[in-house]
Amino acid sequence: MTAPLTPPHQPSPHDPWQKPPEGGGPGGSHLGTLLRSPEERELRTELRRAALVAVAVTVAGVALGLLWLWLAPRVPLVSDDTAVFLSDSEGEEAIGADGTFALLALAFGAVSAALVFWFHRKGGIALVVALAVGGLLGSLLAWQLGTRLGPTDDVVAHAREVGKGVIFDAPLELHAKGALLAWSLAAMAVHLGLTALFGPRDPEPEWGVYHGAPSGPAPAPSGGAPAPSGPAPAPSSSPEAGPPGPSAGA
């Protein structure tokens, strides 16, 4: 009688119903290994950097709002104690306010993208997303800041306060809401362009040198006799040649 190969208290290593050990094996769980891997640490660093970029770009919206409030043209209004009218009916100050916001947002987007690329030349999709999100939030902050710090939006009360026939400024408004996307679009375009032109390049793959087919005698066929090394015999000149005749000395 022979002893069993596998002790009864230990499961067979090939048992499909065997429960895996806790921790996923000798090296710990696969998740723990992934969290300790360099790729995971690099991903965390990139996400942290992207969050800081998004916050910084959003805060920069305060400067955009103050510049918009300072540079945007004012819409003149006048009152006659019965209604409020435009002082210059052919003026383009309202369109000028939207254009000023869009141009400033484009400039802020280009500058923010250039600064982010300068400090984080490696780039990455996380930084592009952070620029897009921060640009949108910064534009919203600038819009709200400019309208709140500008002239009051209670036009009737303002007209009564200044009196009849006195020109006063209309509230600062952004009619073209699409200008809120100018910062994000400019930032993404500039950052992607700088990355394509000046970003790090991947190393070129090394191709092996092809030396051609090996020279030498052809290998012998398997299972048969080796091929003759000498030249092949010349064929007979006459296909109907008979057997050789007797020699002359016979």
C-alpha cells in the first residue's frame, strides 16, 4: 500500500473549488500591489496636479471679471420720468461688452495654458481637462463678479435717483453666453498645440538588422537518407540504349 500523494488536510493545488488565500497570494492582494505600483503613484500625482491647476485657473477668474468691468464699454441710458431710453440708439456698446469679455477670456486661456505647459511640460489628459473645467468656472466667476460690481440692475430706481434727462450707465450684462466657453477652448487648443510642438517625444523603437537567409547546405529531409553531396549524374544520351555489350577483350 502506498501513501496518498495529497494529505487529507491540505487541498490539492489543482482543485478548482479551492478557496484563494486571503490577500491574493504571497505578495498581498492585487489591489494592494496596484496601489503600491509606480503607475498608481504617478496617477495620483497627476490628479493632484490637475486639481491645483483647476483651482488656480478658477481663482484667476477674479482678474478677468475686474478687467471686464474696467474695459467694457458702458451703455448710456436716459429717462424722461415716464420711461427709460437708450441715449444713443445706434450705439454698439452692448455688443462691445460681449466682445470685450470674449477677447479677454481668449487671452486668459492662452496665458493659463502657456503657464501650465511651462511648469508641467510633460502634459497629460488630466491637465487639459483641468484647464477646461477651470476656464469654465473662472468665466462664470468673472461674469457674476462683473455684473455685481457694475452699475445696479434696478434701472427704474437708478433713473429716479439721477433725475430727468440725466445720462446714466446701464447694468453690465453678458448677452452672448457662448463667450463663457472662450477661456476653455483657447486653453485646450494652446496647450495641445504646445505639447505637440515642444512636448517630450516617445523613444523610437529599435529595429533588428536582417542578415538574409543563412548560407550553407540544405538540411536533410527528416526520416530519409541524406542528400548526395556530389553533382547529379548526367542523363543518358539515348533513351533506348540497351545493356552494355561485351568488352573487347572477352
